[in-house]
Amino acid sequence: MEAERQKLRAAKRLVIKVGTTTVTGAEGELCRERVEPIVHSIAELMKAGRQVVLVSSGAVGLGRGWLGLHRSRLGDLVTKQACAAVGQSLLMDAYKNLFAQWEIKVAQVLLTEDDFTNWRRYSNLRETMEKLIGFGVLPIVNENDTVSTAELESVAAGSRAAAFSDNDRLAALVMSGLEGDALVLLTNVDGLLRNGVSDSPSQIISLVEEITPELKSLAAGPSASGRGGMKTKLEAAEIAMNCGGTTVIANGNDPRALERIFAGEKLGTAFLPSRRMRGKRRWIAYAADVRGRVVVDAGAHRAITQGKASLLASGIVRVENHFAPMDVVSIVDSEGREFARGIANCASEDAQKGSGSKAGRAGRDAAPSAVLVTRDNIVLLQKS
């Protein structure tokens, strides 16, 4: 535990996410009582030489308050988008004025799913963020809710949707893309609770080394004004852990939360990093949207997991869902268990033509498309 707190004291590149319940009050107004201490703490971190990216929710809530709408009116997707359009300018204006008091310039970065699912756009995003950080500017990130519905729409139970979920997953993907050292998720509870209800200190799980199904069962759904909840924070923490970063879930109502976390104090729930992927491999595993799925035979499974081989079309049992060349596909075994992901060299139609019996492959050219996914573009998701 002490070693992990030492990592937080030494962390240089930080992604800090504040949720709707932290940013806004009950009537959709900016909660200065909670936001101003966070701004002060970020300013102190930056002046101490740390690099910070702020991921902030709250646009929909501020827009609702400005328009004088009751929370019940937000059941309509288009109304949420309209509120986001109004509230985003209010959010940025508030941050601009608050950070100006500390002589810090801010930049608005609005993102959609496509900024993470397309490798070129993902690379361009990283370069822009690096330039802003190099200028000493604080990037303030939010999903572009006015044009994207990924965060606003409900996620069907049990689905593996790419929704940003009140910016929790978005914050983790930003940390992943920038190879950050730490991710802090500020919320309205003190951390991950053992029984999911009680807020007493004895019920807070202070350290997590692995996110298990039992741990996920403790997570509750979204709050009244937010769209995330503890479930999506665990998903974000899992991404960060697998990308080599330390995550802390803490209460944004504590005005010294950020100061205490990066001073190495025991606060909230800390999640230990498990491994570090870099570059394109990290993007394949976590940021990219999976477009299709290929089921492979036992031989292909062994070759990929044990022999570090490419995925040949001859090892494909069947192709599920359409995908194009350069799309990320899920690679599953005969029982449907996903064990790897990779970038397809050819479209799903060509992959299907190359699969099956030897006779079915006889007419194919010995073309690059005979290799559906090259080894350099495969990322294993589990140990075999």
C-alpha cells in the first residue's frame, strides 16, 4: 500500500474526472463550493510541475438549470442534447474564469466515439493533447453530447457498449491514450463500499489489486443526476489498471481530496496497476470499437496464444458481423470466449471466403489477405 501511495506522490501525468453530482447542484447550478477547491488543487498540481487533464461532466445539468427544466424532462434524448449544447458553453465559461484566477489557460476538447475507434483520429487527438500540455494549457474534456448519443443513451443490461457512461470510461481512455500515470475519479461517495450502501470508513475498500466478479457485484447503478455510478467507475479503473496506471475513486465533496491523494495519503479506493501496454496495442485492446467477430478453431487458438502466430484465414471457423479492412475484430474460441483482438487485413466477406475446407481455399491467391490478422496487430486479452 505504501509503495502505491508513493507512486501517486511521484505521478507526473494525471487525468482527473469530476462527475455531474460534483459539478452541479440540485437545481442544475454550478456548485462553486465543490468546484472551486478542485480548481485550486489542480492549479497547485500544475504549478508543482505535474501535467493535468480535466475530464468534466455537468454540461447537461447546467443546461437544464439555465433553461429552467425539471429533471423529469430529461427522459427525451433530443432534450438532453439541447441541454448539453446550452450547458457546455456555461461549463467552459465557468472553468475559464475560475482557472484565470490562477493564471492557467484552458482548452475545450469535445470528443465522440469515433475519436477512439479510428486509429488516425486517435493519433491526431493524442498529438493535439500533447501540444496543449506542452503549452502549459489545461485540456478540459467532455463528450460532444450535442452530436453524439453514446453517453446519453441507456446501455442495455449486459451489453458491452462503448458508451462513455458519464465520462468514466472516457477519462480512462484519455489516460490510456496519453499514457498517464494516474486517474482520479471524483464522485459523491468515499470510495468502493464493501456492502455497496454504508459510507462508514470501515466499509470502504481501500486497496484493489484485481477487479473480480464479486467486486463488480458491489457496484450500484447511476445516481439521480449522473449517468455513471460505481459500475462504470470499476470499468474505468480496470482499463487504467491494464494500461499501467493507478486509479483512485474518492469523494469530490472533500475540498482537499486531490491534495491528499497526491500527497500520498490514504483516501478513497486505490486500484493497483497490473500491466502496461503501449501505443497501438493499447488502442486495440481498449480504445477501439470492435466491429466484427471471428470464431477460430483449436489449432488457431494454440498458434495465437502459445506460438505467437498470426491469424490465418484457414483457422477461421466462421465470421460474425460485417467488418472492413483495418477494423478491430474480436477473436474468440469455439465456445465463444474472447481471448484476443486484432486489426483485420481484409473485409469480412474475404475472410469468410478464405475459411473452411482446403478445397474452399484452393482457389484463393497467396495474397496478404490469407493472413487475416498479423501478429503485430494482435493483443491477447487473457492468458491461456
